[in-house]
Amino acid sequence: MSVVNRDQDQESDQPRPQPRPGRQPSWFEGEDEAQTERGGLFVGVVVDRALDAVLTYRAPQRLVASIQLGQRVRVPLGRNGVVTGYCVSVDLLPPEDLPPSKIKDVVEILDAVPLIDARMLELTRWMAGYYMCSWGQALDAVVPAGVRNQAGTRVGTFLVVRPEARQAFDDETLQKTLTAKQTAAIEALCRSDELLTVSDVCRRAKCGAGVIKTLRDDGLIHTVKRRLSLAASRSDDSEPAAGEPTAAPKPPPAMTPEQAAAMAALTPALDGDAFAPFVIFGVTGSGKTEVYLTAIERTVARGREAIVLVPEISLTPQTIRRFRRRFRRVAVLHSHLSDVERHRHWQSIAQGEIDVVVGARSAIFAPTRRLGLIVVDEEHESTFKQETVPRYHARDVAVKRAQLENTPVLLGSATPSLETWRNAELGRYARISMPSRVEGRPMPAVEIIDLRNEKHLTGGLSETLRLAMHQALDDDGQVILLLNRRGYNTFVICPKCGQVVKCRHCDVAATYHKNRHMLICHTCDAERACPPACPSCQAPVLHYGGIGTERLEREIRMEFPFHESRRMDSDTMRRHGSHEVTLAAFKSGEVKILLGTQMIAKGLDFPNVTLVGVVDADVALHLPDFRAAERTFQLVAQVAGRTGRGNRPGRVLVQSFCPEHPAIANAARHDYEGFVRYELPTREAPLASPYGRIVRLVARGRDEARVEKYLDELTKTLRAKAPPGVRFWGPSPTPILKIREEFRFHLQIRCASAAPLRAMLRDLPLHPPPNKVDLAVDVDPISML
Ligand code: ADP
Ligand code: ZN
């Protein structure tokens, strides 16, 4: 690939207008001498700022031959000097209302080959309108940073761990002196097969640049400058490692009647050239993935490409292997990729070298050339929603992209979101049901343990669950335990004054982590030492309560000392690859008990698991969010699906204080539709989704009064011009009032249809927040906290 850079441009034989000696280039001033030069093309340019406008520039004669849609260009912009933007239109004539003398020239073209095509331009323009962000912000989401900065093709600054530090780190002598973030950063560097930039390390270690700076200041790491080319580094943990036998392609199993029926329904769409949305509603283990694979085979066979979206957490080696076994040219896009790797994948996809793109959220923007199918597995997963600008939902973007590219799209789930379910009910999506498991395996029997009857419960396990575990293990089965709360104790409270010890920066109870002997905030990751006395009333003894995975692990080790157990949560799975190691140990039978957070609930397929225990089904049930019941139902139903997948029947025990709650009772009966019959009507009157469209405005800032006042005033303004049918919830403090020292207030605006909301919010930019207050506009919000 070649990049047109300034130097090449200057060497080209095309004359370029020179500014007169002693004068600034004309774009710094109002009048433009270059306008006297006739000809050129007029291009619409979107700059990557929050500025929501298409600006018109002129491509001078020397650039006319090379300017194309989707290229990035450098253009003069007011006092900002020269900025980068995307070329979104090319015309022979300027807009009528714009006098030619006002039109400035494009300075240079950055990309020889456009980064995005016309259809992507259209998709991003739709995103900007729908999600109420600027077109430039949407474009930035589509083109990864590694592609924008052409990662890997030029000199870059990379981080290296000093050999002495590396040695000390391996000996674990160093680790005691480091914070968790610092450890994660060094670990990311030690584990990578290729050079990493600061931003690569920050992403992998989930830390800020400050952590890197400290490590540099302490002399543990240093920087080197290297020139890399795209081809030079080829390391990808999803590719089969050397030595690992590439599994021989297995012939696909003969289809079950339900799978065959699903394919029969899909085939005309797969062979056609029209938009066709489908929902595959199939219980866990019904063979949905097999249907995706077969559908993709058909798509690839006719020379088209497929994009498969899965939640990041399901992007396990097990899943990836399943695709690699069936297809030769697969690209896996996950969040651990470095800029260089991402850039390389992007190039091979754009050059038509890839048939199947498998990835998390942002893979929906893969630059395929002849897209033939999009699959969204576990479409109900909330991680498909991006929580930073542009706040898009990858499932919904997938449907839009399929519509723009005239392809089928398959949304699959055992527990579809109510939005998708309703779209199917209304006939917008064709529904394919797969109600039974392959090979006639029964759904596991689920029993609910009413914790109100467990008078002597001291730990996480009721008597019934404990005995069931002994029995399963004695029968040589394996056990999965779900507890969706990490840490040792979930709160620390003063028995005298009743105050809970909170994070210093957030309005959140801190969690006690015993291994590290620290209180950690699960909202901002800040750590604080365990206080010797109550921070409020100085009482000398604090009470530690609530059970997290770390404490459950201890309980399990005491109760089952002769059975290997392993904990899987984001504390133990910090090292990239540890997921794989743990799952392999579980698969081989070496580990008998796997316990963990929702990480273990998704997509795992182990035939020998005969018992699944849900230690506390109520964790998310009472959160102030209208989707609390839906999420609880989904999690319990998904984890219940992790057993009985082999020849041995499975048993599921669910511990709850609210066994009658429809979310729990229906999950226990594997009755999705029963849950929907209960849940949907509760959403109708309050115009909650899927009945209402919701836009959530969140204002935040350090000055509580200022944030509150701004949102109050904004609400008044909006109310004054609200069309009929629009309803307001709030403004009110968010359930977590303070996060990272910032106070947050929110307002929900709901309406049965989207158009009035959009019309009302069109001139939101006219009411910008005051200094030091931020406003986030969240369309179709997923999080309400
Ligand atoms: P889902 O995605 O619905 O949970 P999978 O496609 O993962 O279901 O299938 C569940 C299990 O059944 C997997 O181990 C898979 O290999 C196996 N399987 C799928 N289809 C068939 C089939 N037609 N015959 C035999 N086994 C199958
Ligand atoms: Zn915090």
C-alpha cells in the first residue's frame, strides 16, 4: 500500500500554488488568491470533530485526478489551521448558496486508496442521524485508529520492558511493588510477540497513559523507535500456534430436522440479493451455530463474504476454532488486537482475501467488498452497545447495513431481546424456531432453592447445593457455579454508625479483595487500603459482609479439598490467554469445579458438566433499570443451558430469595415465551422499549449544583417544545450519583415513535452545557445506571 504524504506530493510534477513570499498561505485569511485558478472539483468534507456539518472545499487541478469518495483529506479550517477530514461527496459545481470566492482548497489527499466506500459513507451518515452524533464521529468509529494512522507502515514509538525488570517480574519479586494496573501493563508487554505502542498497552492492560509514564519514570520500561511494515509482524493468538495440530476439517454432522428446516427457510435469502432479516430463536444446544456455519458456507460458495458478530466474552478459542475448521480465510477481530494487527486485517478484508470475519462489536464495520450475510449471535447481549460516542448498537447497525447492502441478516439467541422478539411479532423479522436440543437431549431439570428457608446459611452454598455437588463429583461429573459478583466481601460496613465504606471517587460501596488485601471500586477500579477504623465514626471494628467469587472459591476449597477447582472472573483472567488455559484444564477433566462470573455463562460447551449451580440469582434483579428482570432471566437461562450437553443428563440448582419472580420462575422452566408474556405488558404503559423509543440525556461534571441546574434548564426548554406523545422521566440523579468525582444527572425522554423525539432534539446543539459539564446523548440506551 502506498500513502500519499507531503514529501511525495512536493516531488510530484504537478505544480502547486505557492503562497506569495512574506504571506501566510491563503487559508489563514479571508480572501483566497487560489480562487482565480479556474477548474477543479468541489468536494464535501466531514471533519472528525463534534462539528456536524459537511464543508465544501475545492480540489485544485493537481488533485482532481486522484480525489475519491472515502479518502481522507487535509483541509484548512478557521483558526484550527489544517485539519483532517473525510471526502464524502465530489461534484462538478459548488453548492448554489456558496459564493466560489469563499471556497478554500483541499491541501492534500492522505490516502491513495479510499478507506471506506460509498455504502459505508451511507451507513455512517445514517448512524450520525440515528444516534445523534456528528458524521465525523461515526466515521471515526468505522475506521479503526490503526488504519487511520496506517499503523505498522512507518516509524513508530514502541515500549520495551528493560531486561532486569523483566527478570524481576518473572521471578515475581517485582510484582509485589506494583499496582494492579502496572502489573497488567508489564504483563501485556511481556506477553506480546510484537512491539506495542503506548495505546496498544493501555488497551490491553485497560490502563491509562499515566500508568505507562510512571513505569517509564521508574525506569522499568523504555521506548524504542522502529519502522515496521505490515507484512513484517504476523502474530495473532487466534491463529493456530506453531505445534498445535491444525484440526483436520471435520465433515459437518447430518442436520437435525430443525436445522434442515432453518436452512430451508434461509436458503432463498442466502441465494438472493435482497435485504432479509431473520431471528433464529433456538434453545441452548439446539444447533444454532451449526446453522450459521452452513449458511456461511453457502454464502462463501457463491463468492460472497460473511460477517459474524459475537459478544467479546464469547470470542473464545473454542468458538474461533469452530470457524477456522470450516473456513480457510477467516479474520478474527477482537479487542486485544494491536493497531498493526487491526490494520493488517482491515487491509486483507478490503482486498478480498477474507471470506469470514468473526468479531466483536466493531467488526460490523469490516470493509468487505461483496458482503453476502451478517450473523449476530447472542443478539440480546448488552455488550453490542457501545458506551462511548457514537453510542451505537452493533445489532441494529447490522440490520441497517444488511438493508443498505441488500443482504440477509440472522439474529440468533436462546433468549432474544424483547426488542427483537417484538420485531418478529410484528412481522418485521422472519422467525425461525428451534425448540429442541440436538440428538433429542433433554433440557436440564432446574430446581429452585428458596434461600428464605435456609436458616443457617453462612456461606454461599445451601445444604441442597452442597450435597448435589458432592453427588455430581462422586459420579465423576463436573460442576459449574455462577456468582455474578467478584471480590471477597461485597461490602464493608460499620456496625456502629451503619456507614458503608465507599470508593473515594465514586458513590459506590467498595469491594474487599482478599488476595490483594485492598478495597477496590468496581466502577472506577480505584484501590484503597482497608481502613483500620470506620472512616466516619472511628469505631475500631468493621464488619465485612456479602459473598463474591473469591470468597466462594475459598468455601469450595474447604468443602471439596480433593477436587480441583478454578475461578474465572476478570481478576483471575487478567492475563491474556488465561481464559484458554483454564477452559482447557476444565475440558480435560483435570479441573472438576469451575466457578465464576457471567464469563462462564456464555457459549461454553462441555459434555461432562452434570451440575450447574446459580449461587445468587437475584444479583441484578433489583437494580433500578427496566431491563433488570430481562437480564436476570437471560443469565439464569443461559447458564442453565451449560449442562446436559453430552450424553449425561444435567441438573441445575438456582438459589434465590425471590423464587416466584417471573424472571426466575420462567428461567427455571426454560420458558422464554412465558417470561415474555409477563414482561412485555409491564413495558407498555411506561413506554419502555420495545414499546417506546428512549433517548437518555446524561449530564455530568464535578460541580453537582451546576450539573443539576443545567439539566433542569435543558429539561424546561425541551418540555416547552415537546410534541404531544413525548414523555419525560426526570431529570433526576442517576442511581450512581458520583463516578470518578463527577456527579451525574439524567433525563429520559420516551415516545411511541422515534420521529417526534428526533425532531425535538434536533437543536440540542443550541443548548450546549456550560463549562466543565458534559452532556451525553444516548439513543436506545442499554444502561440506566
Ligand atoms: P447452539 O449454538 O444452539 O447452542 P450448537 O450449534 O453449538 O448449538 O450445537 C450444540 C452441540 O451439538 C455442539 O456440540 C454441536 O457440535 C452439536 N451439534 C450441532 N448440530 C448437530 C447435528 N446436526 N448432529 C450432531 N451434533 C450436532
Ligand atoms: Zn470508584
